[in-house]
Amino acid sequence: MRYALLLLPLLLLVGCQKTPSPSTSTGPAGASSPERLRAGATGSTTVTVTNTTSSPVTVNVAFSAASVVTPSQWSFCNVDAGLTCAFTLTASPGPGNSQSLPLAGQYLNATLAFNSTPSCNSTKAELNVNNPTWYDIVDVSLVDGYSNDIEINANGTLLGPPNPDGGNASVFGLFPYGCDICVARQSPPCGISPGGSGCKSGTQYNPTVPCQYQGPVMGGGSTITVSLMN
């Protein structure tokens, strides 16, 4: 399934400096809503992280300051410092290779990376879900670099995985290497040079192949699985 223009919320996901769309939600991003924050809220988004490889992996999570969900709420996630934590998934197949993230309808704005911190030279899964004033927004990002193949299944739509040798301009739901505005390397991080080729074609707010997936219902309601493929 292809989606046209994806409207971004007025905030930056951890790890990638992406420019938000002029069309944004009203109200502060991450603002609390009693209806959305109650446990088991109807329509709340669920997120599961899965390891499909034959080796155990460490999942590193960096939370935005706007996120209502915080590292201390996840007993399985060892808090590293501040707004970061890490947990381990066993090899696949077998028990322990999958972890459901406890959200209880709360707003999560976080970035995940496997076997590395969500920083330079790492592939990232970016999750902005259960925002009471916007739609779920998720993507696979190579803006800061590449480390492994991540795939996201969002309501049956596949995002990624990336091609390590490039050629990611045609991959749905993925920001190609250094392409901080999807269609160009405008001000890429991590010492990546601006310009060059390999980004999506089209315009920033109307790329031919979208770099992000937007959920169909404001406030959440998606089923999302983040998988390490290799």
C-alpha cells in the first residue's frame, strides 16, 4: 500500500534532524490526554520488537524528552543514563526473541537501534505513536548511517529493510543515507556531506516514495512490529 504526502508532527524524532511539514497538529506535541493515557485505552497503538537473526541482540532505545513513556516504566530495559535504556533479545527461533513494549495507550516518541546506540553509523527505527494530537508516524532511518537491516510492519504495510549497498530511493518508509529531508541531503548529521545522489525524488513534502508511514487514525490505533532482519 502506498501513501501520498505524509504530514509530520511538530517535533523532531530522536537521532535525525528532519524538517516538519507546515501542516501540523494543534496543541503541544506529547500533551497529556486522560482518554489516551488510561491503561488499555481503546484504539491505542501496540509495538513489538523482534529479532529474526540467529544471534542474540541488544536493543538500545533513546526517548525524546516529549515522550510520556520513559525508560523507568519498562522493568526489562536497563536504564543507561537519562532518557536511554537497553534490553536483550535472544536468537531466533525460540522464546525471548520478541518483546512487547508496554505503552498502555501512552505517547511514545523514541528511536531504536540494534547492537549499537541510536547515533552515528546506526540504522534506526523511529517511533512516534499514541500522540493524542496527531497520527502515528514511523520510519526506518539511515540519516545518521547504516549498521544493519531493520524492517517495520505497520498495520500490514512494510517499511524497509534497507539495501546496504544503496539503491534505497525506491524503498517505502525509509530515509536513505544522509537524506535528512527525504529528497535531499540538506544539512545531514554525522559528518555526511550535503548534496549528492541517492535520496528520494519529488519534493520534500511530496516525495515519489514516502520516507515515513502515517497511521490512519489520529491518536493511535496501529499495530507495529519492528524487526531486525540481519
